[in-house]
Amino acid sequence: MSDPKLARRYAEGLYEAAKDAGDVDDVMEAMKLIHEAYESPVLRQFWVGHQVPQPKKLEVVDEAFADTPELVRTFLKVLIEKKREAILEDVYPALSALYDQERGVVRATLTTAIELEEDETTPFVDYLKKELDAEIILSRKVDPSIIAGFRLRFGDRIIDASVERSISEIRRRVSA
């Protein structure tokens, strides 16, 4: 079972070790590729399943990840040895958040009812840059259920200016 808090602690340890080794970018790239590959049901079953004995898993890590930084291979082996394989899926997001934080980057998601052009998102990026004094990486999402308006999520904050939210609020007030 996955444990995001535990994954964050492991990610912090990996990140600090990567900084000490001066290998942050290579470790981040390797962990990103592993995170993307983890979507494969075969890899996921190998990683969290109990069909493959621990010594064989350790051997496979050495073989399959021979081209990745030694620090990443060691990290994967520690997860296996400590029987913490299930947290792997949460390690990269936590690692990525640490990396972004150190670089002064904030990731935000803008959800609208229709697809917006790049230039139509500029006011949102400018607002966040001013508010947060950070570099903003904005991803866009379309969700017709919000009807109109927008929902802007960044960090643990949400600005919800959607018609869907307004209608829900009116319903709540009327039924109270």
C-alpha cells in the first residue's frame, strides 16, 4: 500500500544525497523515466508483487538500471530491502516538488470549460508570478462540467471562479 508521507521522507533523503553528489539533474531524469515506466502493469506487478524473491529483484535492478546513476540503483535496492516497494509511485511526485521548490518554480493547473489559447492564459500566469514571486509552469485542463469561468489550482490553494461552484453555492443557500 502506498504511503505519500513515507514516500516524501524517502524522496527527501534521495534528493539530499543527489545534491551532495552533485547529481540532481541526472537523478531527477532517471526517476522521471522510472515513474513513467511504472505505469506498465508488468513492471508494477514485478515491483510490488511477491512472486519474485528479493535477491532476484535486487539482481534485476542492477541489470535493468545499469545505465542509471548509481544513487538511483542504490535507492531502488533500499526500497526492496526495506520492503517499501509500494511507495515508489509516490516518490517521484515528492522528489519533483522538492526540485521545483528549490528552483523557485510553482506548478499550477488552470481548468476551464473550453480549451484556451496560449495567449489567453497569460493573465493567469502573470497573476501567479506577481502573487507568488516565482516561475510559473501552467498546465491546462478542460472540464465542461464547470460550465464557464475557471478553476486555478497551485500548491494547496484553489481559486474557483466557475459557474458550477456558483450554482452549488446557490443550491446550498436555498436548501439551508
